Amino acid sequence: MVTFSNSWWGWCKSQRTNMTRTEMMGKKVTSDLWHGLLLLSVLTLASAAQAATSLNVRVDKNPVMLGEELQLSVQVDEKVSSSAIDFSVLEDHFRVGPPSVSQSMQIINGQSSQSTIWQLSLFAKTTGTFEIPAFNVHGITSSPISIEVIPASQQTTDKQVLFIESNLSQTELYVQQMVYYEVKIYFSGDLQRGSLSQPELPNTTIEQVGKDVEGTELVNGIRYQTITRRYSLIPQQSGSFTLEAPFFNGEMIDRNSSRYDYFAKTQTISAQGQAVEFQVKAMPAEFNGDWLVSELVALTEEWTPLSTTLVQGEPVTRTITLTAMDLADHQLPDLQIDLPAGIKNYAEQPQAKKAERNGRIVAQKVFTSAVIATQSGELKLPAVRVPWWNSKTNQLAYAELPERTLTVTANPNQAGQPPPAADTAVETQVSETAATPVSATHAWQWNYLSGLLLLLWLLTAAVAVWGWLRGRSTTARTDSFSKAAKPNHPQASEVKFNARRFKAACLENDSIVASQQLLRWASQQLDADIQQLPQLIKALPQSELRQETAKLAYQAYQAQPTPWLGTALFEAWAKYKHLQQVESPALLKPFYPK
């Protein structure tokens, strides 16, 4: 007979109790899971049963006046994407504001319902009868609505808290003629924020003119605050055009809320101006040249120094300014300037600019050049003419600088032949002369020049040998000097500029070394590929350094060199460097490189 102790029996009893509890808990979890799945299925079926069954479209008024806001509301009894409806189909006849989308869900007596609502503002572009087409969402289609748009009445406009007026300065103009488009917003409430649509027109350049101008005006006994914005329009092709009405959308303080309440409610407000039609005419057949249409075009010139008498070889600055009203700066043409023999012209890049003057655009193009007379006597500068079309009189006109006679006196310090063209190097001159038969009258000049060049070559070779011999026992500074004196020297950009050598050459009136050092400085400091003095003259702004460089170039290109004084060149260079250091010291390299 087998017997069990009480302890063993108690252990078995406890194990049975634990197994019973575990089974009971498992059954409860399984039951809860089934209940959850059943509830989810019921909700899913209920949601399927509540699929979209209606799509309603309504407007707040019909008919509506031109310029009056029309509120469109579209509601579908289902939660759908905000992009489920494409409202761009309305843009043919209406200006469409940004839609406001809201979604909601309700549970009443255990029944749930969802809905999506779109609300947006419409402004008719013209009067007439138009249709809001049927919309479709998940197979549900709305009914179309016919909208009648009637002309606006003055009484209704006067009662508005915000309205827009727009106008064009001219409704009949020429192609590429600038006109001004003005949009003025009137509001009598507390405007918090807002945005005004930008005018758009194909093949038309449109830019805002100046800043918005705020003011006040009294209209039919009501004081309105105003915001005025102006644009310039330049049509690029002829034909009939319609500039769409401007559209404003913003927020104003709700008048029903307290004006002293910091959290006062705001209401969305929109307004639309009037569309403008205009006609653009083609360029007249009788006009020849660069098409320029304006009410005023003028040419002026200035000479620096101011004098009608020039000194042979002395550079002067001629500045011609082309000014036009109601034109963009890029519309101004280049000038055709003819110069007689005996005048060399070093022209800068023309500078164009524009500015606003009393609400109108004034454009200018400035042509600056250094003029050097190469022979004495009287020289006649031909007239400068620019054809343009007067839009006010509808006639061809000319802006003109009259013919000018210059008296050129001989320079006692300079003699010889005139300098070559600005972009012609000395080496090119020599090669071209060697390849072309020389007349007997100029043969002696060529022989003289050849002998002079040979002598200079021998001198520089001797200096190079002398410098090489001294370089073995002298400092690196002397070695730098000998390298600079070699006849077959590298490009200016490969040899460092030496300010001490440049100063010494100027004080010793050595035009050859001064030219070399000045070109090296220009190549390294002016960030340009400059290998010749005429190139440097073009690159320099109007300054004393530019004038002295022109004198140095004239000296270098003479067939019969004359004494040259270099002190003025060094002083002009030092002054130029000082001004550049003051303006941008961090961008300049040191005077004396280590």
C-alpha cells in the first residue's frame, strides 16, 4: 500500500489550482479578442455602408455683380483628400481664390458620419452667364449651377469695406513702349495682412516701380486708407491684349468683435479690380535703325578737362550720356561714333542704369573714352545722331550732338608719329612693317628704329650679364633685378612686380623698365590678362593714373622717342594704390613683396 504525505498532496492541489486559473485567463483573453474583432467588423461594415452618397454644391448669391465676391461651397458626406476636386476648371470665367478645406466626424445614437467641405471665393472676370460645372467624387456627381454676372452698381461699391481700382496710363501704344499700370486698394477697416496678385501677360516685361505708397482718400463721404502699387509694362509684340483684373486676399478685424480685444477675431476678405484692354501697334514702316520709342530722348557730352583746345599727345576724357524717359536701360542702343584721322579713342565699356523720377523710369547709358590727339591743327568731330520715335507726336525724331571743331596745339615735349591702335602690340607693328614694302620716304625712319631696337637689345643683354656676375655675391633683390633685365623675359604675370624697381625707373625717367613693371603690376593686381599699355588704359577707371599711362603709351610707340618724365606716373600710381587700399584693403597685395 502506497501512502502520500500531506505535503505532497498539498503540492498537487496547488498545481491543479494554478492550471485552472491559467486556463480561465486564456479563455478570457480569447473572448476579448473575438469581441474586438467583431466590433471592428461592425464598424468597417458601418463605414462601408456610410460611403459617399451625396455631393452638394451651393453659392451664397445668384446673380452676382462684377467685382463682387461669390462664395462657393462644396460638401461630400465622406472623408476624402483635399485634392479630390480640381477647381482649375473654373479659371476660364472666374478668378479662383485658395480653397479652405475642413473635415468633420459625428456619432449620433451609435451612428457615425463624416464629411469634407471646400469653401472658396470666386470673382467673375466679365459680365454674362457662366456655368459652374458638375464635380465628381468617388462616382458621385453634383449638379451644375448657372451663374449670372451683372455690371456693378455704384451704390454697392460705395458700401464695400474694401475695393480695388486699376488703370493703365495708355490704352494705345507701340510695341516695346513702356506704360504704367497702377493698382490702388481702398479699405475702411483694420487690415491685418493681405496679398495682391501680380499682373501677368504673355510676351510682356512687367516690373514693379518703386515701393507701395500709403495714403488716405475721401470717397462719397467715407474716408478710406489706400495702398498704391505701380508697375511698368513693356509689350514685346503687337496686337490686342487684356490685362486681367488684380486680385486681393487678406484679413481684417471683425467689426463685431471688440477693437480693444487683443484676441479680436479676423475675417477673410477678398476683392478684385477691373480688367484692362489695350492695343499695341507695330513699329512704323518709315523708321530705320534701332527701335527706340519714348516721349523724350537726349544726348549730352562732357569733356574733362573742360576745354575746346587739346594738346597733342595729352589725353582728355570724353563722356557722352544717352538719356531716355520711359525706357528700360537694356533698351538703349550703342552709339556709332566716327572719329577723324589724328584722333585715337580708347573707349570704356558703356555703363547703363535706370532710376525712378516722379513715378517714371529714366534710363541712361554713359559712354566714356580717353581721347588723344596725335597731330596739331584743327580737327572736326562729326555729329552723333540717335533716331527715335516720339510717342507723343507720333513722329520720327533725332537726339543729336552737333559737329565740334577741336583746336590741337603742338606739345613741345613730344614729337614724332601718332601712336598705333589700342590693341596693336609693338611686335605686331614690326612684323607687319617687315612684311610690307616700305616707301623710300619712310625708309630712313625704319632704319633708325631698327638701329634703336638693336641698341636697346645690346644694352639689356649687357645689363643681364652684369647682373648675373653680381648676383653670385649680392642679395636676392639684385638677382631679381637681373632677371627683370633679361631680353627674353617671361610674361608679365610670371614675374613679380617690384615697387622699388618701378619707383626707381620713374625717377630715372626710364620708360622701358617703367612700362615692364607697370604691366606686371596690372596683370597681378587688376585680375586681368594685360600685356600691353593700351589694354591697361582700357582696364583702368578714369583717374590720373590712366592719363599718365596714356602718356607713357604714346612715348613707347613713337618712332622718334623724346625725353619722358616719370615722376608724375609714379605719383599717380601711388595715389591710385592708396585709394584702392582705403576702399578694400583686404583685397590688395603688399607694395613690396618679400
